[in-house]
Amino acid sequence: MDIDILKKAKLGDENSLNDVLIKLDPMVNKLCRNVFIRGYEFDDLKSLAKISILNAIKSFNVEGNYPFEPYVYVAIKNNMNNEIRKTVKHKDVLSLNFKLNNEDMEAIELLSNDETLEDYEDRKFFGLKLNEYLQSLTSKDKELLGGFLLNKRGFIKDYALKYNEDYFRCRRRKERLLKCLINHLSG
């Protein structure tokens, strides 16, 4: 490896960094083919190796007599071994893609969600509009509307007694609040 390219790469020159990565690509491919890490694909391993190369460039002493290729080789191997150690710690972690009872069915198939993106967006918009309306109400109106919406039996009667108001007036206010809520949500 040309020491001038390494010096430029160490200073952050993109062209030099690309040159180093291109020159080391055959070694990276060979190392990645010989390593298996559960959950990693070949491209993931290559990315891990390239990160190791970039870190090795930063830490390599260009003034020393040690050649760069063996230094990078050891750095990549050490980084991959660390990743293997990390994944071995989590060997009992299950994926939703595991087969159930020796059948062709995967666990993820048990989780059914027929909601489309449009349904989700509508629900989100509805929630925002509802929150906007509730913020505009007084605390007494929120209590009246909330008690009714939660379907509490006899709530309006209890509300009227609590605030010493006429029952029928509270019912009319509840009807007015519901009408305003419907108008706010539909408009």
C-alpha cells in the first residue's frame, strides 16, 4: 500500500479513502466469506469490515515500519470476533420468523393487522382533531363530555348535583358539546 495514499486518507481525503477501500476489497471479500454471524448478510459483513478499515486508517502510525495490510487484516478480524461475541450473548433471542410446530406457518403470521396506511393516517388525524377540540373546552365541559363518552350510568345526574345545576340544562349542554364535537371532527 502506498504510504502517500495512507497519509492523505488519514487526513480525510475522500479519493484516497476510496482508493484504500478499493485496494483492500479482495481481502474484505475473502474475510467476509469465511465468517458467519447470525443475522448478518454478506453486505452487512462488508460494511463492518469497511468500518474497521476506516478506524484502522485513523489509528495507524504511518511513520512506523509496520505494513498496513496486516494491521488492517487483524483489525477486521478483531472487529468481526467482537460482533460474534455480541451475537452469541443473545443466542436465545427469537425471531418472529421461526416455524411453529414443524409447520410452514411462521410466528409473524399470527400477528394480524389489516389496518392500511390510510386507516392509520385517518385515525391519527381524528386523534389530533379530537385533542384540538378538547383543548378548547373548559374543565367542566371536559368532565361532562368525558363522563358521557365513557358511558358512565347516571353521570349527568351526578354532574348536575355536583355543580348544583339543573339536570335538563346539563343534558342540553352535553347535546351542544356533542354537536360541536361532530362538527369539529367532520370539518
